[in-house]
Amino acid sequence: MNTTFLIGYIIFFGALMYFMAIRPQQKERKKREALLATIAVGDSVLTNSGFYGVIIDMTDDTVIVEFGSNKNCRIPMQKGAIVQVEKPEL
């Protein structure tokens, strides 16, 4: 009786850890991958450092973002640095 209780206890906490830690992390990763898959040239983006800019060029894992209104500040960065995307209004 004691062994079955212990096994049930371990299974319960294993399931609890899955639903409280692993599963939400997987959902967040899929959401982030979907966000990065939809970015395109001309999108306004927010970087993880808090800067807003517009994507002017892209490669597989790098984007060139233009910051500011003077159009002279262009910085290449990894796509992973983008945390929010806003599509331009048509």
C-alpha cells in the first residue's frame, strides 16, 4: 500500500510540473516562432532592448532595422531580438 501511494505521488507531481512549467513554455515558444515567421520588410517592430524601428531588409536569421526619423540609423540584428511586430496599415 505504501509503495503504490509513493508511485501515485510521484506521478501526480510529475504531471503537475508538466502542466505548470513545461507546457506553458512550449506554447510560448510556438507563439514566438509564429511571430518571427510572419515578419516582413516594412513592418514596425519593437526590439528586446525597447527600441522601435522599421524592417528595411531581411535574410534567414538577420534583419536590418531602421531607427528614428532621420533614416540614417540602420542596425543589423538577429530576428530573435524582435519581441513585437506591427503590420503597416494599407
